[in-house]
Amino acid sequence: KSTKGGWSFDDMHPDPIFNKKDLFEVYKMLSPDYKGKCTAPLLIKKVDNNGQKSAIVSNESKDIVRMISSLSKVGNGMDLYPNNAKDEVDATNIWIHEMINNGVYRAGFSTSQGAFDRACKDVGEGLERADQLLKERKYLNGEDVTESDVFLFPTAIRFDAVYATLFRCGGKRGRLASYEHLKR
């Protein structure tokens, strides 16, 4: 649930770490001079046994995914940003963000018909591009899951229920379910 204070918590879904009512309170507690948007995801560092103060680590999805990916390299985890595919992953991440992930919000919160039309066009073209890639390979950048697949997933999983329905930005096909390779 979202409020002016960012993501809000309630009795059924309380803040599991600081017991705050919304992300604004978490941001202000951890960084009193913070001036940006109170967005999710939010990666924090809790007080450690050496008394180091709790702090915001990052609120940027790409940075958080890269941090988690680098931790998985320590064990036998998968590498979401492999050396042999970094350029392709970076390029894919850019168009997924601009055309799809950000495109749905540009459509939903557009303030003119022209802006809405441009955003919907981007979303449709982005979905077509992703569907075409998935026709040719198992994942967006080849045979292994990469950051690009992780970045597309939240928008894809919410697409038909939220973005196509509320924002009316489903592209030519209307719903993600009509994209044969994206829906798998």
C-alpha cells in the first residue's frame, strides 16, 4: 500500500525491522537529511554487534540485485551478471527499464494524451522485443537467468492485473498473456 510517505505498513503487514508506519519514517530515521523519494526496494544495514549504526545501503534495484548477485558468487549460487555477458545484460537492462518497467508508469501517470500514447508505444515495443528474444532462447540474454530477467519479472508478473487493466498500456496485444513466450 502506498501513501505520501511511500510504502506503508499496517497491522497485517507491519514493518518487520523498525516498526515504522511507512517508508518515510524509515528513511528519516536512517538518514534525517534525505531529500529524495521514499521508494521501495530499500536495502538497509541493521546495527551490528560492533555497534555500527543502521543505515540505508541502497534504494536502487539494479545496485541491490548486483550486491545480491555478488554474494551468491561466494557460494555455488548463480551469477546474474556474468563477465561474458555484461555488455548484453547492461544493454538489455536499459531498454527493459526505459520501455517496459518505466513505460508502464509513464503511461499510468501521463498528463497528456501524447505522453500516454508514447509510453504505450514503448511498452508495446518492449514487450514485443522481449517476446521475440524469448522465442529464440530460454532467457532474455541466453540460456541462463541474468539481471535482465530479474528486472523484467516484477512488471511482467503484475502486468495483466495492474498495468494492462488500470493503466491501459498493454500494447497491440493488450495483455501479457497474449505474448506466447513472455507468459511462460
